[in-house]
Amino acid sequence: MENARLLVAIGHFDEALSLLRTHRTAGATDTEFLFLLGLASAGKVQHVQVAEAERQALLNEAVAAFRKVLAARPDYVRARIELATVFFLLEDDRLARQHFEQALADELPSWVAEHIRLFLAKMDSRKR
């Protein structure tokens, strides 16, 4: 897991996904594993040009991973923010807004709250 965490942190998403998917076939299902899988899948979409079919598959993988994390740990605000971001990327503004607003209900560092407000503003602009 430490290697996967490092690979995600330095932006080596393909390598992280390969390592994490190997662990998944070995039966790893804990929240740390799922959180990293979601980060790697979403990170690849945000930082690497991918074909639309792969983009959709990666975002769906991220949604599934973050939802499982939140099912086990509903108070995991970072996972909720990441899930909201993935819904934003999928242009599912209703679900993105729901999760961003739920995250804002917690006490967040001001810079995180401001970042969320920027996403909300972008969604408002998209509606126009």
C-alpha cells in the first residue's frame, strides 16, 4: 500500500493502478486500498489524456471505490470531497453538489472550503 500511495502522490497513476488492481485480485478491500484506487483512477483522468471510453471506465471505478469507502466510513470527508469531484468530472452536478455541500457542513480548513465553493460556482456557470 505504501508503494501505491507514493505512486499516486507523484502522479504515476498507471503504475499505481496496476499495483492496486493486483491487490484487488488478491482480495484487498479495506478503505485505504479503495481510497487509493479512487484517487489513482480519478487522478489519471485529471492529469493524463485518455480516450473517452477509458475516461468513463476510470471515473466509474473511482465512483465505486469512493462509495464503498463512504459506506464503511460515512464521516470520511476527504473521500466525500473526492467523490464529489468525480461526479463533477462526470458532469453529474446534482450528486456533485450534494456531496460538496455535505462536506461543507463539516469544519474544513478555509482553503478547502474555498476550493469547494469554486467547484460549486463552476457548476452554476455550467447551468447557464
